[in-house]
Amino acid sequence: MSAALISARRPDEVARKVEQLLRQGHLRFVIATIDHGGMLDLERLGAARYAAGLQSVVELEETAPVAVAAAR
């Protein structure tokens, strides 16, 4: 299964979307950057990683160009 691109803005929305996609069987997630990799993006990334668990791969869009291409 390809990586799921998540563009939610708030960390709680990101976590909710990750949990929803996990139930659908996704294990790879790419978080779209909205703060050019700044603190907000890092907070969203942390929320996604916490929600996804250890079995999943979660990356920021700028650091995962191949995963983003696969998600589109």
C-alpha cells in the first residue's frame, strides 16, 4: 500500500486522520508541510508518530520526496 498524504493543519486533526487511516490498513504516512519544517510541522509529526505507533513509518513531506510521489 502506498503512503498516505496527510494535510490536516492541527496536531489533533493529524492524529485523528492517522488513526482513521490505520484502521483502513495504511502503515506509511507523509505529513504535508505547512510551516516549512518549523515547530508546527514538528508538532504535527510528533502527533502522527504517536498515533501511528512503532509499526508505522511517518515522515515530513520535504524529507520524503519518493513517498510523496507515491502518495499522489
